[in-house]
Amino acid sequence: MTDDLRSNFSKVRTEVAKAVVGQDGAVTGLMIALLAGGHVILEGVPGVAKTLLVRSLSQALKLETKRIQFTPDLMPGDVTGSLVYDAKAGDFEFRPGPVFTNLLLADEINRTPPKTQSALLEAMEERQVSVDGETRLLPDPFIVAATMNPIEYEGTYQLPEAQLDRFLLKLMLSVPERDDELQILERSAAGFNPRDLKAAGVTPVLDAGQLTKARAEVAKVTVSTDVLGYIVDLARGTRVSPSVKLGVSPRGANALLATTRAWAWLTGSTGVTPDHVQTMVLPTWRHRIQLRPEAELEGVSADTILSSILQQVKVPI
């Protein structure tokens, strides 16, 4: 059973590869987010297939998917839904917004003001939305895959800290290497249409039931006290770093525990090792620490700080 489930996740990777060249790390990260039940940010400059990656993933999953194109004039009700007067019934009825789905593609989330970004906060954390004092539950599973451009780009807004902390992973998509870019152009020359994924041969290979079973298997992955202590020591290392204004919270430590168990399961391990932890530190924590202004002026990045902490903290044997 377990091997069959892992095989289906491998098939998802194969299906996504029919539309997206390279970006293997981002594909793996998305599968880890699915297994851990968390949300993910995909950051990269325009044109590196952020949206295509999520659309391809949704095509490979038998899950309901909706998309929100975040724009400066988007309102919170456009995300969560709103009450609309029904003249025939003589009463107000609730019309669900696109957030009522299994996989929500929040496209260019940082192109809308923080007020609308925050409309997702309750949905991401509580898996519910409140409209006009009434709480409505979201479907299960519910995952947000948000794409965003670097904040240095014109027309972008910084995401609120509270919302950033609700994302399980932040994955960086880089400009493809020469061979990958050549393959992209060869596909385009052969007639590949990124808006028609069915024609590209991307077919559904994983459904909600299989995902639920896989999550149950992930929950069985063991974590020793030594490895738990290693995660705690790494988190505490971010809080005492002279370059960090705000380190990783206990929620962030729990997030690392969740991602390492999912990664261990994907790699066929029954227990989490320090290697699994080290692999997942950067994508799980890079958006959870705040650097001091002087460190930012010196060009220090969150990844640099986290890599340094990984070198300093003692690894359990």
C-alpha cells in the first residue's frame, strides 16, 4: 500500500514534467506541502513558470482547483464570497468565493494590498471563512499555492508577517539553465500550448482519497528525541543570531517537523534523520525570519543566515 502511494506521487512528478521543464525542487516542495497539509509560496521573476507549475500540478490531481488573479483593486469579498440579495426569495444568500476549493492558485498574491491578502489568513489557518458573522467550513483538503514576484518589482506589496508564517514552504524558482531553456523553446517550436494542458498529455493520477491515505502514512514516520532536539536547537539558533531581528517561532519549529516527516516518507524512510532536517530548513524557514536592517544593507539573505546556523549547530549522531 505504502509503495503504491509513493508510486502515485512519482507519477505526479512525471505528469507535471510534461508541461514544466526543470524546477524539480519546486515540484518536490509542492508534493511535500500536499503531504503535510500546508500552503506554499512560489517566488521568482516573471516568466519562470510559477503559474504553469501549479496549473500542471492541479491537472495531475483529481482535486477541485480554482484560481484568483490578485490585482490592486481586488476586494476581500472577491476571495471569500459575499451575501447577495435574491429578489425571488426576498432574502440574502451566500455566494461562495473561489476560496471554496481544494487547491487554490493565488496568482501574484503580492500585487494586491495587505487588506485583501489578509482575507486569506483565516482560511489558511482555520480552514474556514467568516462572512457577516457566520462561519463556513472549507473543503478538505484545502491548500493555497501562491505565486509572487520579488518585492523589489514595481507594483508589489510585502505580505503581512502573520500571513507569511501561515505558509509552510517558500520555494524559489530560478531562471532555467541553458539546456532546460533550450528544451522549453524546442517544445514551443513543436506547438506546445501552456494554456492547453490536456493536449500536452497531463492527466490526473492522484485523488483526495489517496492523498488522505498518504498523509496517514506520513504521520507514522518516527522522529527520535535527538532529532527533535536538533530542530529546537536550530530554531533557537535563529533567535540569537546577531543578523536576525525576529527568529523562528515554535510554529516554525513544528512546520519543520511536518516537512521533514513528509520528505522522509517520500524518500522511503521510516524515520526522520538529521539529513532530512537539513534539506528542509531553508524552504521551511527562509520566510519566517526577519533580518536586521544593517544585515539587509550588507546584502545578507535569509538563506545565508540559515546555512550558517546549520554549520554551527551540533548534529546529533
